[in-house]
Amino acid sequence: MARCGENDCEEIGRFPASLGNEEEASGAARDILKAAGAARHRTALRLSSTQALRKSLVLPMAAEGELRNILSHQIEQHTPFQADEACFGYRVEARDRRARQITVELTVVPRKFVDAALARARRWGLEPDVVDISTDAPLGPPRINLIAGNGGGANAWPKVNGMLAVVALSLALAAVVIPLEKARDRSDALLGEVAELRRASQQVLVLRGERDALAKRVRFIADKKLKAPSALAVLDELTRIIPKDTWLYELRINRPEIRISGYSPSASSLLGKINDSPMFSNPRFRSPVTRPGNFDKERFNLSFELGFEPRGEAK
């Protein structure tokens, strides 16, 4: 135990937290307070630093007047704890008047552990006014108050008759130690979930790109089909341009290529007629023209391509 002034504390006695029962612990605490003449002073419960999670936040200077309300809404954002499951205190570490910002040290402890420590102190006959966290200076005055209704900032130590004389109780490791490993595991799990969501979103973007590319390709093919003449239109155009003394025995349409085979008095003249059609282009013989026996017609085998401009739409 220690008696704290405005700037430091002095030890007034010790007793083991592992006494046989709560009655012995209560008696030891009361004896120390009575001997030091401090039994009527305010009491602070100081928990081990291993029980707390600390984080520095940078906030606008205008927020200083409502820090507790603001921080109470940011517990879940900055720590792995739910707001209603945690006790917190804070102190302003620095003020940057040029940038109009303040740096705030936020200290968070799960509520159930603070409640357990308070219950144990009350069983010892003490009613703490302040719950603080120990620092590198164990005999320094409290810096925060985890149970203060108005925030527990730098002036967490209430004044009594113009001075800061109080009695502090240090439970150290006698209090229930916060399972920080569980908090870290939860934080790691949350980070894993965020990474998984990020990977999933990237996969969605990739799939969306593939979908758009496929849709574009489908539209391209559909446009081509709309522009390309139908088989009936091809037959109509061939009927128009092929002379009546020429006849076909084979027609193959394998877009964009068309093949025809047949007999004609002048097979070479067919190349010009096909080439002049707005629907066809690039006519060529696929094999030499022949004249079978004493037959008066030439046998031909030629191919050409669709020009995608049906008759009546040529420019």
C-alpha cells in the first residue's frame, strides 16, 4: 500500500495477497491504513499493466471537451473489445496547437476483470474511488480512472481539502490477469477475416472482368450474325448472279467461306460476277477448271467469302 500526493507516492505497508482467507486480508489492510492514519482517505485500486490494452489516438483539439463520449463510440473500432464489455480511461499525452490536434492515450480493460478486482477490494473492507493501471513509476500518482463517470483523465485523483492525499492499493498479479493472448487471438482472427474478404473481393473483380469480356464477345458475335446475310439471302444472291446456262451440284456455306461446284460454259466469267456482288468477295478457283470428254460445259470448283453487305445495303 502507498499514500499518494500530487506528484508521488510513499509506501506505507505491504501484505501478501495470498493470505489464508479474505478476513485475514481485510484485517491486514485495515491495520496498515490505521497505522498510517489514512483510513479515511480516498482509495485507489491499481491493476498490473499486463491487465490493460493501451493505444494512442490522434483527435481534433475540439474533441477534448467530449473525449469520454467520443472514445466510448470508438472502443470497438480501435480494440478487440465490445463497448459494453470494457472499462476505459484516458489522458491527453500531447497538444499540437498549430495542427489543432491532441494525442490521447486510451487504456482499456475488460469490465469483468475490473468488477472482479473491485469485489475483492470490497471484501477487504475497501471502497476504491479510482481504478488505475501501474506504470514504470510504481509510486507515481494515478493517471487515469477506469471507473470515473466523467472520463478519468489526467486529473483522475480527486482533491481532498486542497491536497491529493490518498491511499493506493496495488493488487498487482493478485488480481485476475487479463487473457491478452485471447485478445490477440481475436485480433489475429479478425485480421485473417479481413484478408480473406480482401482476397474474395479481388476474385470478384477478376470474375467481373471476365464476365464483361465475355459479354462483349457475345455482343460482337451477335452483331456479326445480325450483319451477316442468312442462307436464304445467299441463295437469292447466287440465283441472281449465276447465269441460267450454269448449274450447281454442290453448295457449302461455312461462314465466312462459301464453296460452289458445278458446270458452266465459261467458268472464268463467274469470278467477275461473284466479285461484283456486294454480298461476296475474294472469289478463287480451288482446283483447275476441266472439260469432261465431249461435254460442252466446264467443270469448276471455286470459293469466295461473305462480304456482309446484302444486296440493297451496299454503299
